[in-house]
Amino acid sequence: MSEIDSKQQGSDYAVPDERGFFGAYGGRYVPETVVPALRELDAAFREASDDPAFKAEFDSLLADYVGRPSPLYRANRLAKAVGLAEVWLKREDLNHTGAHKINNTLGQCLLAKRMGKKRVIAETGAGQHGVATATAAALFEQECVVFMGVEDIRRQALNVYKMKLLGAEVVPVDEGGGTLADAVTAAMRHWVERVEDTFYVLGSALGPHPYPEIVREFQRVIGDEMIVQFAAKGVELPDAVVACVGGGSNAIGTFYPFLREVPRERLPKLYGAEAAGLGLDTDKHGASIAGGTPGVLHGFYSYLLQDERGNPLEAYSISAGLDYPGIGPEHGYLSDEGLVKYLPVTDAEALEAFALLTQTEGIIPAIESSHALALLPRLASELGPDAHVALTVSGRGDKDMDIVREAGL
Amino acid sequence: MSGLGEGFTSGRTALVAYLMAGYPNLETSLAAIRAAARGGADIIEFGVPYGDPLADGPVIARAGRAAMQAAADGFGLSEALEVAAAFTRDPGVPAMQAPPIALMTYLNPVMRLGYAETAKRALEAGVAGFIIPDLPADEAGEWLSMSEGLDTVFLVAPTSTSDRLATVGAASSGFVYCVSRTGVTGERSQLPTDLVDLVARVKQNTELPVAVGFGIATPEQARAVGDAADGVVVGSAIVRRQADPVAVEEYVRSLSDALGVDRA
Ligand SMILES: Cc1ncc(COP(=O)(O)O)c(C=O)c1O
């Protein structure tokens, strides 16, 4: 399928609206202090999107600095092991810094540069977004401060060290469970205070409008490349496409081009893997869609793990990157519309999938990405042994060595 | 029951006293707002404990956490409404002098209880209005349409452009809450130097009284801000004393005296 006729036959997928709503979800629920900054960001983003020079600079960085396009690899031994005809892996793990996060941070730091902001801040869970932000900031000569929960600093010591080497300041956040949600809150508080000279590089497809749209735009390269790569290989689009979902940036970057460019009747089935931690029947999980209800946290309305008084609950997952009590607003919308199925995956299932990919293909995935991999055997029973499935390997597993060793692999 | 605008009719700069519901426990928080009323507060702003207090500094955030932990079954919006109802039934001062009470709550507890249900219970409790710091005027259409009879106070900030000031001024009722500086709540030794200009800009864009908050901690600061604004909001400095209602009354009286005693 050429790019031209896919566009002509594309669907009418057109969210968010100009106020940042994906159906009921999204919006901008933030203190007034940062509303003007979000409006300024929105204007700068739209202006940059219309500027061919911005796109050219971004694309050239993606090619020569990140190493894109990332390969689309046919994993035959894995396919056989899970009982599927074909499995195609989109190798975001091969990007510079080891995950999809770099696509977004280069885009946002370029935008910061364009807006004349010399200081950037970020939150991080697994440390991948923190490292990717520190990397882009080093490249663009920006001062960089990263907020990270104390529990994640413990779990992801290697990435903390990398950020420091790259010249970033890492601020430990010792509130709540000391994980990603607490880091987001700390970054937002800091932004409210330093909004005039600071650009907040948000790491996932969440937060107040226009962040979910900005992150989607900078991550859509994942799905855009997949569509082109399948065409170049002369291979039909797969029956299903899978990604893991923390806040939802690698997943929306994967799904969005399919939703936009592929006519509905030919749209692959789309699956998101949420972190089910120790199980949905426990209070130790991070599955906002399977186990949550709609509410507002961190400036947007979407599915949320919350108590009966509306307090956000602590999430739990073995993977720091999926350990978040909410989910990006577009995923709430896609779930309600039935366009994407979100399925919970436990720690144990993710570890098993981690081992399987490592041993069958010699690819060590991030523990986040392993949640997506864990859906493959389920898809084999749901779609049958003839099915073709594409899956985004959002990152590599180097950062997770201590965790999997502790887990007894 | 009167609206929040009543708090600005005493003929001097209004004192808006912020206290945290349920802190250090339900009974003491009720005693503390009565003490603030006796001390001369013109409006009570009653904070609802919440798990992610994005706009609050350490003193108020800690008080909220302590309130949630102090109650065996937790403490939130419903419980704060019950305390507010007990206060409006018996404010501890003559009815003529009883200050109107507003709830300061983050948005999600309101969504969780439901906009309509929250408004209904607030009216039953005699609450005069709401301050919802993470609900900017642009997103408030649905809440405003379902909260008739209640004032909703929106916030403006030093970063607000004139078109924002106009939007917020038009959406607000009761008064406009002017945040003195970027950042979270909490006491500061110095107030921003451009505060007078900010208040003047806000007043150009609304007919409503303008109250200034964030960072005001001493009677001197209250008086200085009161020269420019129609009201001053004092939070952390009161909450710090909240476990001792006698200290609250004394401290609120010192603020009230600093603002002038020529009450109607
Ligand atoms: C490798 C990897 N995959 C996935 C995620 C989850 O984020 P998102 O859902 O935004 O893609 C993270 C977050 O840190 C990550 O590091």
C-alpha cells in the first residue's frame, strides 16, 4: 500500500478537538498559573508543525542521531514459540539511549529551543525518559533537572548515573510511594513555580492539553515507519498490532498512524498491555482501564486508579515505566470507542515473556515492553495460528538486569 | 444564607482565613473555624484533604495528609461538608457576624462525588461557594451549570494575560482570588514587589472584589496587601496553629486588627 492511496482511503480519525478533548477525556485541569504557558506552548507547537524547517531538523536528528528508521524485524523463532504465523518486532530498543523516549524528547527540546527556553525539566519513572531528556538537553545546551521517585532511584540506579554523567540534576522525590506519579506531581509543582523560564518536557502521552497531542506527534514516527516498512517488504498489514501502555506514548505512537491512515475495514486489531502487577484481584497493580474509573489527575481526565473519595491510589508494577495510576486520555477514548483492547499483564507473565524473547531471538527487551510480548500467546488463541502480529519493543532491557536477577531469572 | 460577597461588606479589607478540614481531627477543625470566626475572619476558606495537593506547599499538604490519616475511615469532601454544616448551624458567633464559608477542594473529589450531588449537599450544608484550584475558568462550564446558588471563585496569577484576566473575572462569582506569585501556597518573608500592579490589572478586568493570597503570613504583610486589595487570604500561617483553637483565635484577631476594626 503506497502512502498516497493510504491517505486517500484513510479514516476520519480526528481527535482531539481544539480544547484538547478526546471524546470526554483530556482537557486542561491545571492551576491558572500555568494556563498561559500551556496556551503559549500550544501556539508554538502549531507554528512549529507548520514550519518545514522544524520538521526537517527533527527528521534529520531522528535519522542521524537516533538511528531511524528503527528496523521492523520478523521474529520467526518467537512466532513459533508463541504459536503465531508471523511476529514482527518494531525495534525501538535499537534507538540511541535504548527506548522510544528519545523521539519525544528531541521534539520537545527542539520546541523549547525554538521558544527560547534554556532550562528544561522532566519527570521519570524507569529513567528512560530522564536519560532521553538529559541527552537532548546536552545536545541543545539546555540546563536539565529531572524529578524521580526515591523507589525508582533505587530500582534504576544505572539510569540515575547516566543522567548525572549527561549533566542533569536528579531531584529525588520522597512523597507517596516514591514512584512515577509522585515524580510527575513534583515536576508540575516545580513548573508552576518556574514557569516563566522553564520548559516542561513531559514523558508520556498524558498531562494537560496540548501535551498528549504533542507527544503523539513526536512518537507517531513509530507507526508511520511500520506502515511504510510493511509496504516496502511487500507484506500485508498484520492482523493485530500490540504495544505496552504506561502513560501510553509508545502505544499511541504505534497506533495513531494506523488509526489515521488505514481504512477501518482494513484496520488491524489493536491491543494495549497494561501492568497488572501482582494481579487485578490485589491492590498492587497499575491497570487503569481494567481496574480504574474516570477522574482527573495531573491535569487531564481519563481512567484513574482512585479511592471512593477521589484520591489517586498508588500504582504498582515490577516495571517502573508502567507504574502509574492513570493512562493518557486518548487511550481512555480508544477503549470506550472499542478501537483498542487494553489487556492486563501481570509481573510474572511479563518476566516469562522477557525470558522467551531473550532466549528465542537474542533480544533482551525492557521489562515494560515485555508486558506487550506477554500478550502474544493470548493473541494466538484469540486470533488463531495463522495470524500475523506486529509488536513495538519500546526499549531494551539493560536497565532491568538487577530487577530480573532479583526476580530469579 | 449569604454569598461570599457578604464577606466584603464590613468596610475594611476582608480577611479570608484558610483552615484545613479534619485537621488535626474533625472536632478540632470545627472548633478552629469557630475560633477564626470569633477572631474576626470575614470569610472561611475550608480546605478539603486530598491525596495530590498540586497547588499546596508543605504546611497545608502535611495538614491534609494528617487529616486523612486521623479519621479511622478517611476524610474527604463529604466529611468536610458535614463539618461545614455543623459550623453554619452553630458558627459560635452571633448570626449577623457569622462569616460565609467556601470549600477549597481539588477537582477530582468533586467529580467523584458528582457535580450535582456536591452542589446539592453544599447548599444543604449552607456553604456559600467553592474554590477549585485545578479547575480553570475555561473548563468550568459543566460545574457552573450545575452549581446554581453557589459562588465559584476562580484564580488569577501573575502570569495571567489581560484576556485571561477578563475570562476569569467574567466566570467568577463572590470574589476573584489573585495568587500573589507563581508557585505553591506557603509563608514567605517577602511579598513580590509588583503585587500592587498585578492587583490593579486584575481590578481593571472585574467588578468583583479581589482577594490576594499565597505567602501572606504576618499582620504587617496583611496590612500592606490590604492597601491594594479588597481582601487578603491567610492559609499556612493559620494552619500551622490549627491544632490549638485558642492560638488560632488570637492570631486571626491580630490579622483582623491589622486590617482595621471598623466593621459595620
Ligand atoms: C522502555 C519503556 N517502554 C514503555 C514505557 C512506558 O511509557 P509509555 O506508555 O509512555 O510508552 C517506558 C517508560 O518509562 C519505557 O521506559
